[in-house]
Amino acid sequence: MSNPNLKFLVVLLSGLLLQMNVAAANLYSNKAFDDGNDSSKISAIKSNKSLGYKAIVRYGAGFIAAGSGGRIDRLSASGKIVKSDTIVGETFTSLLVIGQKFLAGGNKGSVLIFSENGASQRISTNTDKNINSLTLFKELVIAGTDNGELLIGNAREPFRKIELSVSGNIVSVSARAIDCFGVTNQGEIIHTTDGINWDVLDFNKAYAGYYKPCHFTSILATPSSIAVAGIHDDGSPVLLFSNQGNVWSDRSLNYTNDDGTGGSLTDSPNNIYYQDTRDEFYLVCDNGKLMKIPTCSHCNKVFNLRVVNLFGISGTESDIVVAGDNYSVESIQLN
């Protein structure tokens, strides 16, 4: 091949390579703008790894909200931040008020107790399991953690561990005067009357053929009933009720709003709240959905709030306060 032809070929190949690099750069740039549809981000949200509040609880005249980045925020009754603290290296997932103090539980076995003035002290848990939920039962603090492990303590001395024969993570625990319940993300319901000895109900096995398999996200025990929320294998939401925890019934999640719009809830419920004076349950869900569940099975309503996944819910006599991704808080006045 002559030198002129060789030079021409080199120039041609160089031009082609340059165009390929520009096209690749444009493809990468366009993907960055479309990152909201990235399946890895969706998975992160579903596994509760997104940034924001994970729990909120009524405290004094206002609320405490906690979440990723070690955020512990004191909020006014209307949900405005009054004081914000950061515990470096922490991710908080649950809160529990005990008198004038409150506990914050989080990843890798972390539990801190906070006094009214904001001072905090770490409580030894002797575990590296993520703490998903806290409740108070017969003066015992009970923490549900990953891999079927429960922590039992008095908020002063180190917790003791109880390992249950369950296949899932204990994602939620809730107590009433006579007993305490918990659920796993593999469809198991646990129960105790003393905080030490626990029964396990494999809901999916017990109700095979009657209900679709479930993965639970939250449980709430009230004096008269127990509510369990979660999703089916196909991702559709589920809400179950029981009086004593022995027999469970499926509650319809169809709704009709005051403006005439209606349908069926499609978003994953992440937490449950009970408004006792109105005898109403509330579900906070993905995609900014808040669902009211009154005693009337045909009177469900859905509120479309900020388009973020909601994880925390609390309230007062007149308001419901929700918290979620991006450290968002919203207060809804009850009619």
C-alpha cells in the first residue's frame, strides 16, 4: 500500500473512532438524565435504603423524626423542624417513646436513648443485626431485627437475645396490654404473652389456597384488633385484620374519594397508624399514598401526598403526620 493511501486510511479510522466516542458519551449522558427509571434505584427504595425519614413518633407537644444520615429531628405540632441533630455513622429506622425519653434503633444493632434535653447514650445490644422496629411491652423494650432475632431489655442494661425459628427478618413489632405481636418479611406472625416465649404462625402455609402468599411490612396491635400490612408475591398490597391473632381476614383496599374518584390501592403499604378517637386505621405507602381505613369496609379513602415513599406515620387528635424520603414531612388535618 502506498504512503498516501496509508495516510488516508489512518485519517478515516481516526474519524470513525472519534464519532464512536462522541456517540458513547451522548448515550451515557442521556442515561444520566433517565436515571429515575434505573431498576437499581427502585430496588434500593424497596429495601428501605433510600435517603430520608424512616420513622416519626409523637413526643411532647410535637414529634420526633429519624432516618438516614443519623438524622434526629424535633418537629413542632405542625411538622416544622425545631431542632436537628446528626449522629454520625448512624441510620435510624425506628423510634420508641418511654416517658420523657425516647429510643432510636437502627442499623447494625444500634440503639440510643435520648433525654428531654437532647443528650444521648448508647445501649449495648450485643448484636450487629439491623434493628427494624421497637415496642414497649410490660415494661420491656422489644426490638425486632434481621434474621429472626429479638432483643429484650429495660433500656438501661444490655439487651438479651432471643432467636426464633423463622425464615425472614422481623420487620415490625407491636404490643398491647395483654400480648405482643411481630411480623417477618417472609409472611410469619409471631406472638407472646410474656415477652420471652414466642409462638410462630407461618401465615402463607396456614392459609395456602385461601390467600395469596404475603411478605409483611408492618403490624399494629390495638386493644380490640391487630392489623398487618404487606404485599403479595405479585407486589399488590394486602391488609389483614384479626381480633386475637388466631383467625385472619383480608380487608378490601378499594376506595372511593369525596370527589368521586376511586379504584384499588396499588402501592406498597409501609406502616400503620390507629386513630383511637375516630376508630380509624391509616396506611402510609409508596408514591406518596395515604389510605384511611374506617370501620365501614366500603368507606376507604386515599390521599395523594408528595410523590415520595412514605415510611413514618403518627398523629394527634386532629391531624395525621407522615414522613418519608427526602426528609419530607406532611400534616393532614382530619375532618
